Amino acid sequence: MKWFLQIFKFYIKASIHVALAVVSFVYITTIYLNIPLDKNLVLFLFLGTIPSYNFIKYGVEAKKYFFVSNSYQIRIQIFSFMAFLAAGYFAFFLPAEVWIVLLLLGVFVALYALPLLPSTKNLRSLGILKIIIVGLVWTGTTAILPILQADLSFSWDVYIESLQRLFIILVLMIPFEIRDLETDHTALQTLPQRIGIKNTRIVGILLTLFFFVLTYFKDSLMFMELYTKALVALVLFLLMLITPKHQTTYFSSFWVEGLPIFWAGLLWILTA
């Protein structure tokens, strides 16, 4: 049992769970927009997410990220470096349009962890703007890139799906904002710090409502999409009600981040 817990801990700490969530959202996009799932893009995003997120989590300062003394973080660092090299291989098979957007998203990821200048703050310290930036990066990665990879035009349904993706990412970030309320510096002015936990939950419920209602605005709407998004909206609604201020270790990092994995699994079963 001890070895299983160690593997599970590494699975979470090394951002493998987050990487699965990213590719799950990509799969969800391809199902709802009826576009092919590109293997090279999926593998690149899965492998590329691991070093990117680990850099954000452990590399607030570049020196700290590249020169660590903790043996556990060294293992994560080596794993991240191997994932980075593998991601580089699959990157060669991506079209130029994807590369351009990836470079833009990469700049935001870098600025999220590191300040542009030594005397300035990083994007991570910009409070509410932080969650919007994260939402846009996730939306660009999981909704826009599959469209570019498939060389398709941006239709009305693509815009609706992208806006829905932004809303759902913002909602999924709320449990993390509530969890970090007591540890975040007051200068950050996060959403719970500004309006309180109760009002933050209400914002999450409203965003969930907007997410679901937008489904009816799509030109091409399948019944499967309607009831699966209704189920996801129900889960999000309940999540806004039950998210505790004092969370267990893996409430947000596993269960909340696992929602897109569950969602993708449900779609895979229904379309198999």
C-alpha cells in the first residue's frame, strides 16, 4: 500500500494528473466539434504540460528551479526534463499556425512564474487577473489548438465552445482560490479575498449557468452534448456548494482537476 501512495503522490506532484486533464479537454473539443484527434498534438500537450506546470509550481525563481537540493524535487526535475525532450520530438510534427499560438501561450506561462524584470511582479501575483490569464491559456491550449491542427475555420460553434471552455476553467479554479485563501498574501486580492467565499461560490454558480446556457446557442447541437454538459454543469454546481474552506490534501489537486478526465471518459464510452 505504501508504494501505491508513493506512486500516487508522484502522479500528482509531477503534474501528470494535470497533463491528463489537458489532453482530456482536447479530446472533449474534438468530440463536440466533430474534428479529428491528432496524435502528435495530444502527445505534445501531454508531455509539454508536465515541465510547464512543474516550472510554475517549483520554479518561482529560476535559480530555485534549476538548482534544487531536495531529492524528491530532483526526481521531478529529471522526469520533467525527459518529458520536455519527448515533447520536443512531437513538436516537429505540428504546423506553423500551432507553433505561433504555442509560442504566445509559452510567453504567458513564463511570465506567470517569473517577473519580466527583477523589480516587477509576475502574472501569478496579479490576483483576479491571474485566473483570467490561466483561463485564457487553458482555453487557447485545449480549444483553439485542436482547431488550428485540424486546419479548420473558426465557425460560430468554435467560438461558443471556446467561451464555454473559458467559463468552466474559471469555475474549476475557484476551489483552488478558496483552498489558498489563508495562505495567499492579502496583496494578491484574489476573488475570495475581495468578495468573500460565499459570493465567490455565487460567481462560480453563475459562470456554470452561463456555461450550460451557451450550449443552446450552437448551430450544430447533438443530444449527447446537451445531456453530458448538463451533467457536468450539475457537478460544477454541487462543487460550488460543497467545496470546503479547509480541504483534504487532494480535494482540489485530484478530484477537481479530475473532472475533465471523468468528462472525457464519459464521452469515450458514449461514442465507442
